[in-house]
Amino acid sequence: MFEEVENKFRTGREQLIENIKILLYKERQDIFEILDFEDDKIYQEPLFFAYFKNKENYKEYLDLIIIGYSSNPKYIIKVSTDKYGRVYIPNSGWLVTKYKLKGLELTKSSQNFSLKDSHNIYEFKYEPSEIIKDTKIELIKYPIPILEQFYYDEYLNRIEVEIEKITIKHKENLTTAFHLIKKHIPEHYQLIESVTKKVVIFNVSDNLRNSFATLSAQGIAFFNAYQENYNEVFFVDDIAHQTGHIIFNALIYDIGDFLSIEPSYIVQELKNNENEIVETRDIHVVFHALYTYYTTFICLDAMLEKNVFDGEKLHELLGRMKFYIGKCYLDLKIFEESKNIDTDPKKLFTKKGLKIFTEVKRKHIEVSKKWFTKVQNLKLDNQLYNFSYSLFKELNPIHLDEK
């Protein structure tokens, strides 16, 4: 990422932190007697964003976040165990009990916790937060009720999201992928780690949702590991994509600095065979998509350049590269080849926004030329919205000498 964009990213992140501080002060004027005002790590806690998105339904979560970050020698709050009997304390871990949906009093004293009501003390098992090895990023291994507000389908119906089993299955793949990015693209990894505080691996059909990325859970990357054959190649891809959303949210937090028109301006309508509109995409959504292609190109390009994978994994990586080259081309085409003056990038973006758009376009041209001979003959006719290696192999069988 070029220097000017990096500076704007830092400015956006500082604005996010400042706004959380303001919201907290409005909520509780004694808040900075409890939390360290100068410790910006605290105010990047993603559950603050989730709390302020829907605080009426998740009132107790503010106290849970505070108790997790407070340095006070003693702190007492009211809590309820979730439907599994757990209490999640940010920046600390999990209290696992056998008491489901139970209202209790939680006391923190010198980093030790206790649970009780007016009559009894309740036993629990303490499980510290799971930090991905050699990173500062937390892996959320159990469901957290406050995040359920983001688990909905395209019709805004709540959906059940499986987390615990799929996390056990893919923890090693996820860890390997983070380590590969950290090793081969250290500068980009630092950018990822500076804004990504937690990750969630989940399993839900892509017919329901592909991603739960949202500014209202800023700092959390959500990975949908619904395909059976996902491995570290998928996670390199999806880490690049999902953390790209988080980076971009910080980068363009003040969206008016980047767009010359309203973010809701529709730049693309997609129709089905009956000429019915099935999707509309506004400038904000398309801009987000373009930026996540950019971060995906950064990571896939590095893996190919450094010869990280061979055999089937290299085969898959090349398929993914061609897949995203094609998707990015289609989104760039909306602006570049349309005769509609309303989609002219110079009309839609400010100078700052146009620099980002131009950088995405430059990266797309670079990887397209760089890997042309490797991907030109790969067929993608049977691919759906998300890349499937199983489908890819049907049209592109791997040769014995490639294994």
C-alpha cells in the first residue's frame, strides 16, 4: 500500500478509536476512571462496536467488556450465562459452567473471577482467550451471543451458525495461513494485525450468507469454511479478503473524503433470465469489493512468487488467482468500459478515492500480466459465486507431473 494511503488508514483508525471513546463517555461519564484513556488497544475491542450497534438488547455486554479491560483491583457486575452455560469476558477468556441462561454476579479480584448469587457460589472452568500462535489475534472458539445480531440471511432472517466444531477442524489451517502471510508479506501482515483483533470460523451454506463482515463488528474477520476440502490455501485467500474489509473500513471511515457522490448511489443492477432485478450494488459496496480484490492479489501473488505451494495446492492457488482476476475485471469494467458518464471514476471518486481506485487497477494489470501464461488456459465455466476447487478440478484435471 502506498504511503499516502497508509497515512489515511492511520487517520481512519484514530477516528474510529476517538468515536468509541466519545460514545463510551456519553454512556458512562466515569468510564475513564475505570479504563486507561491512553491505551488505544482497549478502544479497538470489536465488541464495543457490536454493543453500540444494538445496546438495548445487549445491555450487560458493556460491563463485560469493562471488567475484561479494567485494572481496578475489584469489580462486580451482573451477568447471564449463555445457552451453553458460558460467559465470555473480552481480553480474558471464558467461564464455562453447567448452568445455562443463569443470572449471576461476577466478581473480578486481582485477575481472579468468581460467580455467585445471593445463596450460592457457582463452580466454573476458566479457559483463557485463545490467541493464534505467534500473532496478537484472538480465535473465537465458541459462539458469542452479542454477535448473533449479525448472523442473518439476505432476507434479514436470523440463521443458526455453527462455530465450535468447524473451528476445531480448521484451527491448524488458519494458523498456517496466518504464518505464511506473516513470513512472506510482513508489511501487509502488520497492517492486518493492526486492525484485526478477533477472528471467527463459521459454517453455514453460502445460499444463506457468504460473509458477516460489517463495520458494526469492526476488528473481527469472519471466515465461512463451508466447503469440505478447504485448507490453508483457502485461508490465505479468505484472510486476505476478510481482513481487507476491516482495513478498508478504517481507511475510508470518513467516506466523504473518497466519494464525490452518496455511498448509496447504484452503479450496477444484475438481472436474471426473466429480466428481473436480482441484485443492486451501490458505489460503497463495489468500492469495498475492489479493495478486497487488491488485498487478495497481494497475498496470492506473494504465495506464487515465493513458490510456497506445489502439487494440488499450487493448482488451486492458480485457479483462485484466475478467478479473482476475472471478478476484479468485471467490477473495473463497470467504470472503465461503460459509456455512461455516471460511472466515470473521475465523477464518482474524489482525488483520494481515485488514487485507491487507480492502485487497485494497477495491481490487477500487474498480476494479470505476471501470471498470464500460468492461468490463461484454466477453465472457470462451472464456478459459482465462491471459488470451488472441487468444481475447478472437474474442468482442469491436475497432471501427474504437477503433483
